[in-house]
Amino acid sequence: MSDSGKAVKIHIMDKEYLVACPPEEQEALLASARYLNEKMSGIRESGKVVGVDRIAVMSALNMAHEIIASGPGNDSETESCSERIRQLNSRIAKALDNCKATGLN
């Protein structure tokens, strides 16, 4: 996902975020947000992890584990997934920082 495009509203753990996204990637972004919300909500409901930041990290670790455990792919495919994960983590971190800066957290 590039940083250009229309801002899309996503909802994660009862909070709204605006994420810039090219039109052709909006459906994938919304699906990703739903998946992340499910993972984070599941961790929150378990009661074992407290705090949005910690829940986000645990969700990211669980999803990374799922990707790695899903089986060996070719190296370029794994590298591509790793790069996408790094990009998404960066965007999530920016969104959380913006949320904190505006007092929405």
C-alpha cells in the first residue's frame, strides 16, 4: 500500500482510524482491518493482556507466526510478506501515534 489515495475509515477495538489507501486496495485494507480487529478483540477478551499497545504487539506476533507456520514458500514470497508486514506495522504505529497525539487513545 502506498501512502497516496483516499482516506478510508477502519475500526479496530472500538476506535476509528483514517488510513490513506489507493482505491484498488481498499477492499484488502478493510478485510485486513476486520481480521486485525478480530485478533485484537480475542486477545483483549482473554483477559491475559492489558493495554492496546501490548494487545497490538501480541496480535502482530500471532499473525506473523501464522504466516511462518503456514508452510515454506519460495524465498521471494516470504520476503514479500515480510516487507508487507513491516509496512503494515509502520502504518499501525503511525496511526496509534496519531491517535495518542489527538487524545483519542
